Amino acid sequence: METSVISVLKCARRLGIGICLEFSAELLVPEQRIRNFCLENKCGNYRNHYMCPPYVGSLREIKAQLKKFQRGVLLQYSKSLDVINDNESLKQSKIDFHKKILRLEECLKSEGIKHVWGLIGGNCELCEVCGAKLGEPCPYPDRARPSLESIAIDVLALLNKFGLDNKFHPDKVTWTGCILF
């Protein structure tokens, strides 16, 4: 295993990320079927969030972006909480995972790897209301990150490929993301 991967795995463990699995970046294939969920806009973020479609790019653009990477580390961060009734803790756990992804990017960059892309779990919540909804620019373009879902990756199928739990639990949240390099 390459030194940079070992460093990321060690850093991820220090940050409390429970699952860290190396994979070939070719495994991430955007699907129109997943993008269609975004087009249905059930979450309300389509055209209202810079880290969601259409702002994250077309499938062709995303595929071109993904081809720039050879390797990745799949990451899962879990936290015990009342998922149904504790929205504040749920939101905070998502923000915490986002910050962990950013720290892992820094870890790889400190190893001399300049081209790194972190993908978070869920939508970016660095702002109370995304600037896209307000017609304002993103105040954190260097820290905002899209999720695997927003770039049309079937996360449930990806978890199945790794043999990981892909169920939703009422007493625990698990955020899934990755670092590509």
C-alpha cells in the first residue's frame, strides 16, 4: 500500500471515521437513473444548492472530472443519535463529516498529492441557506463539496459492492463519502 494511502487511513482513524476502504476511482460511475432523483427535486435542492445539480455539472462533465483520479478511499462516519427526532444533532454530524473530509484532503496534500477531491455525505450545509437559493455566490468555494449522490453515484449499490450496511437506522446515522486522488 502506498504511503499516501496509509497516511489517509491513519488520519481517518484519528478523526473517528470507522470505515476506510481503498478502491479504484473507475468504480465510481455516474448514472442517469440517480440524476433523475435529483431532477424530481424531492429534497428541494435542485437549482437551489451549489453542491447539487445542475451546478455540479452534467453527467458528461462529472465523468470527465472522475477520469482525473486513479484511486480513492471510501469513508463512513457513524454517530449514535435519534435520527427521527434530533435534527440538530443530525445536521451537526453531517457538518462534522464534511470537516473530516476537508482534513483528509489536507492530509493527502501534505503528502505532496495536489489533485484531491473529497465527496461528502448528504448536501453541503456550511451555510444556513445556500447562496444559490438567494442568488448570491458561494462564500466557501474552497470548502464546499458535493456528495456522491449529487454527482449521480448509486451509493447503496456502491456499499453493496463493498459488503457494507446500506440500511437506514433510527438510532444511528452513517454518512458515506470518499476522497479521490
